[in-house]
Amino acid sequence: MAESPEKNLVTRLADVGEEAIQRLGGAPGGDRLVGAVNTLRNRVDEMQKRLRGLDEIQQRLDSIEERLDKLEASTPTKASGSSSSSAKKSQTAGPSGP
């Protein structure tokens, strides 16, 4: 059985891509193009690594926001009125005076 007709699409595309890169390397100015493509590949790899790090940061931020929401929800019931109500009174009394 011949293996080449049974190759899947991805394998065939990879083979064609490799052949194209080899041909470009032999063309005048092709080495510059191949170098630029390799540089682009390296930069894309770095960007992917950084983006994966953003997912971790987003998860940490979400957990911190949940903890903050719980703290804010419990704060008004415990300290109902001492400093926050006096600040509201001073804000409302100041502008309404003559």
C-alpha cells in the first residue's frame, strides 16, 4: 500500500510548505524572506506565551474580585453608620448652607 495518497490534509500542507520554503531559500533575496518569517514565528511564540500568562492573571483577578465583593457585602452590616454616615452628613450640610 502506498502511503502518500492516504496522507491527511495537514501532512500534505506541511510537505508543500516545506518545499516552498526550500525554493524561497534558493531564490535571490529569499534568505531575507526566510529570516523574516523565522523572526515572525519566534515573536508569535513569545506572544502566545504571554497571552497564556494573561489567562492566569485573569483567574487571579476574578478570585480577588469575588473576595472583595464578599468583604464589601459584609462590611455595611457590621459597621452600620459610624464613619460613613458622618461623611455623608458633612457632604450634604456643606453645599446647602448660605
